[in-house]
Amino acid sequence: MRKVYDWNYKWAFTKEGGDVPKAIGQTWNWVNLPHTWNNIDGQDGGNDYYRGTCYYAKTFSKMDLPEAAQYYIEFQGANASADVYLNGKKLASHDGGYSTFRVNITEDIEQDNLLVVAVDNGVNDRVYPQNADFTFYGGLYRNVNLITVSESHFDLDYYGGQGIAVTPEIDGSDANIDIEVWLTNPKAGQELSYVIKAADGSVVAEGKHAADITKTTLKIENVHLWHGRKDPYLYTAEVSLIEAGEAIDAVSTRFGCRTFKIDPEKGFILNGESYPLRGVSRHQDRWGIGNALLPEHHEEDMDLICEMGATTIRLAHYQHDQYFYDLCDERGMVIWAEIPYISTHMPTGRENTISQMKELVIQNYNHPSIVVWGLSNEITMAGKSSDDLLENHNILNDMVHEMDKTRLTTIAVVSMCDIHDPYIQIPDVVSHNHYFGWYGGDTSMNGPWFDNFHKEYPNLPVGMSEYGCEALNWHTSNPKQGDYTEEYQAYYHEELIKQLYSRPYIWATHVWNMFDFGADARAEGGEDGQNHKGLVTFDRKYKKDSFYAYKAWLSDEPFVHICGKRYVDRVEDETKVTVYSNQPEVELFVNGKSLGKQTSPEHFFYFMVPNAGESVLTAVAGDCKDESFIRKVDTPNEDYILKEKGAVLNWFDITEVEGYYSLNDTMGDIMKAPLGQQLFAGMMANMGKSKDGMASMINFDDPDTMKGMMQMMGGFTVLRLMKLMSAANVSFTKEQMLELNAQLNQIKKVD
């Protein structure tokens, strides 16, 4: 009978290069798995985290192994490529850092054994991802198991799958359950025994037949449907391989019975009912831990997402841990699962997209939470789709539909991609990544953009796969786009909620991102090495105000929240205080005195509060209460103002002349003046000359790409744009920036 043994304990690890090690030497350190070598340098900025080959090694004795006919080692995640050696002999190679693969070691076991795994997260042109806004942590960062099985067993070799696929089909009040299994070394006379159990363990269907028939259909009468967060009901299918009356191997999987449809007018429909998909995207890493997560980390993430009230998660930009998919099934999350085919199409990477997609579908087929398979993300970053890119997408799309006839395909499209690009027509549904109001443009552009797309493509379901803005512990009473304050992030999400949630045809919305995450190349907001668009901080310790804006719209759990708790010292005599609640009415008290009650169908309540001395604020909504504290000060608290480390200039260092432009003006305003257009054209020409970094990914000769960039950049101040250009290897000295500011000071503003 199959047994699974935890092999996470006591591995030797080294970064020392050279030939494949023949022994564990003095340069090795002892580690337990999960493990990554980038948990610190992958989060501290500088884009200098170690990318290369490292080695893990484990010794074991044949006499210490349990008795079995076959031995497999299961790797649930080795980023990004792995070569497996036993006693110096190479047994397997695997490309793809986010999926399970297994290695049969049976024939090569000796009395004393040295297992070595060479793991490589280095740069190449064939394994995705290579260009993306997140850290590619290297390591054996998920569980490693030893699996023992009999000579005849359920398959362990085919793309890391479970050896069982369950396909429910609803038939009135019943469900027909198609079960298919895959066997290795089956023998005459063996049988397969099938059992389906309800959530309480009771048997609801069963059957048995010869093992040479690997497909069967069982019926569940009066089926209990899996209905998202309202009722995430799960059944279990168990299949045993019987020989001489005894089970010699068995597999089991949970599954759910449900129907769904994505309607271009009505959005997502679950079991015949409208079920709006409103939620978040999730990266798997954590502060100081990287991607080497434990079950409690996954559970905390799920608890926070559920508290917010989300109904959907986009699991970006790669296959996530099976433990988290299991949690999605249990909690009723509707899931977008995808592969890391991202940012830059590599003609030499086609086979890797195919193998990673096969692994994603085969390993996750039985999860009822998954409804769409993501083919790619922002893959036209460099401009129009090429013939090779189109062919790659058609191959993936056709292959997925052949492998899984029950789910749909989708893509996440970069904002500046022309909506007429033919690759947008390939999948069943599409979503777009828009940052109007952060990376240029303004918040008011989001809803009208979708209306225009929907008008032009009324039969193509469209969603919002990414939107968000960064916020750290900076504060202001006058939030502005690009200031990285918690207040602007809250305003941004208030506006996006009102625009997106009022358009039922948008099939799904996914905030970018639920949590801050590691992006070692980033140098923004005063804290390098992270993307700070999360609704919750990287360490999961602080829920930003915007978290509660979504909770007010999505959660049924009564609550009230006063925003700006970290913004205590305020200079104005009267200050705006925002309160979020899912209750119909909120009353705000200042030092016990009521400022009155407010109602708001949008769940956002705004109070003008007299600011004198020290004030305790108390918000009351039904039985819910929340408190905050503000203090009147004469001068702004410098701790609330972003002063970027190493910045050549900060916004407050720039000379401004009334009626004339400066580096603090937006590109959109400057473009209204002919002389401003000339300056802007020169800056774009400088970006086009760069051969490295972000600029190398952009086709500056493509008019459609440039049109999209122009639309996006309209909301950038020149100062912010110049700082962001440093990521594209286009840098400016302080003298150059001041000279440009002096030129802008000579250009009259145009109304």
C-alpha cells in the first residue's frame, strides 16, 4: 500500500559552484525544507539577489528505507529548474519552478546513497518567468516527500498528477460523476473499487470492475452543490486497486459539483444564480520568509482574504501550493489559475509554456474552486503580438480545451495593448490590467474604458485582472496621485469600487494585490525591494485603510472602521475623517460630542472634524464601535512625508513659479503646451535609446504602444516619471533635473 514520508528534515545546502558534488563538504549548511536562498536578498532592493545554481544534498541508507517495490521522490516546488542526481547519476531534469514533479529512484538505490538536487533560478531564454515585477526566489521551497508504492500502482509519472480525474456533470437534481484513473504496471485479475463519500463520510455511490477498464461513471442522487463562499460543499472520491481481495494502492481526491457560466452582460453565474466575482490577486511570498511558506502562512492569508469578503482570487503569476488550492475549495473561493507566461514572449520558451500548462491543468483538475485557466499575463508588453506569440497562444488555448472541457481560458492584457490586437480574441474571456489613477491617467478613466470595450465587443466577457496603487506609512490631508500615502490609496480604491462594482457585465475584478510582495528591482515609496500595492503589509501585520473599503462592500460581518489611525498629527483647524462601514448609518463622536449621523449607500462616510488639542474619535454603527486619535500641531510632522532614500530630488526641493510648469506638474498638463510636447518627445527618445531594463521590453516605434503609454503617463508628474525611468536604465543627474525644471519654469501653463 502506498505510503508518503516527509523528507523535509536535514538537507545540506551550498551555493558553491563547480561540478555536481560527490559529498557533503565544509562549505555546506544544514537546512530544513521548505527553503529559499533569496528570503533576504530578494526583498532588500538593488535587483542584485543571487540568481544561479545552488545544491541541496541528502544522505540515506537503503536499510533505513521502508520495504516497498517502488520508490519515488516528490518535489512540490523547485524554483526554477532542477537536476536530480543519485550517487552521481543524473536521473531527471525539470523546468518550471511552481509545480510538482517526481523521480523514480528504485533502480539506482545503493546501500549508502547521496541524493543531490541542483536548483537553478538563473537567467535563460527558455524557462518562464524571466521578466516580471516580482522576485524569482530560488530553492526547494515546498515539501519534498518519499513515496513508496507496489509494483502496480496509480500513476506517479505523468506531469506530477494524482492519477485520478473527477468530472461531475449536473443532471437535474442529481450528478453523474465521471472518474478516470491511470495505472502503472497493471496485472490481469486486478480490480478497481470506487467509492464516493459525502462531507460527513457517508457513502453516496460505489462501484467495482476489472482494472483494465479505467473509466467509470457513478451517480449522486439529490446532489449537494458547491456554491462558492455561501456553501463550499465537497465530496470525496476514493479508488482502490485490488489484488487477491486486498487493496495494494489507493488514491483519493475531493471534488465539488457545480455549474458556472460567464455571461458578457450579466457576469459570473454560479449554479444558475448571479454570483459577482469581486476579489484580489495573491502572490505567495512573505517578509523574511520569501516563498518558503508553511501551512499556517497559507491559512492566515486565506483568513484575511475571507475577512475582507472576497469571492474570488487570481492566483498570480504561477501555480500555487496545493495546500492553498485545497483551502480555496474549502472556503468557497472562485479561482483564476495561471502559468508564468509573462511580460516577454520568448520564441525559445514555447515548450516550457506547454509543459507548465500541462502540469497546471493535470495537477489541479479536481479543484472545484478553479473556473478559468490563465494563458498569459501582459505578454504584449513590448508591443503588438507577433506571429509566434499568436501561434503559442493558440496552441495553449486548444490544448487546454482538449485537456479540460469543463473550464474556460483567459488572459490578463497589459493596459496599453490595442484592444484590436488579435491575441485578445483567442481565449474564452479576457481581463485587463489597468492602473489609471496610479501609473498615469486618472481614476475617472477606468469605468469609461470598460464601457468602450464592452460596446465594441459586446459578446466577449471582460474583467479587471489588476488595478491598484502603492501605499506605505506616509500621510497627508491632501492626497495626490503618486504620493504613496495611505490616504491616496484609500481614495483610489473608493473610486475604483464605485466604478467597477456598478458594472455587472465585468465578469471579475481582482485588486493588485492583497499583500505587499517582494520585487527586488523596485525602488519606490521609500522602501526598496517591494511592491507596496497590497491591501495588507508584507508581514501581514497591518491592514491598510483600503482593506476596510472592500470589507465595507463585500463582507456581511458588521463592522465600522475609522481611517487614518496612523495619521495623528494634523495642522489644519478642521480635518476630514473618513469612516468605512457595512452598516447603514454611522455616528461620529469627538471627545464624546456627536458630530451627527450619516447614511451612505456607498459605505463611505466623510466627516469634517474640528481639530484642536487632542481628540478621541469614536465611530458608532449599530452595535459596532471603533476609536481613533488626532492631535493639532502647528507644523507638519516630517515623519509623514516621503523623503526617498538616495533621491536626487524630492518634490518639495523643486522651484515652482506661479503660472508656469515645473517637474511637479503632470505630463498630461504639460502636453497641452507645444513647448511641453517638445520636452516630452525628447524624454521618450532617451527612453528609446536604452537597451536594458524595462525600456528594452517596450517597442518605441510601435504607434499603438506609444498611444497606450501616452494615455497612461498623462497623470505622472515629470519628477515621478524620471524616477521610474531609472528602472529602464535611463538616469538623470540632479543638475539635469534642475535644468529641465528651469526650462519648464519658462513655459506658461495652458488652461
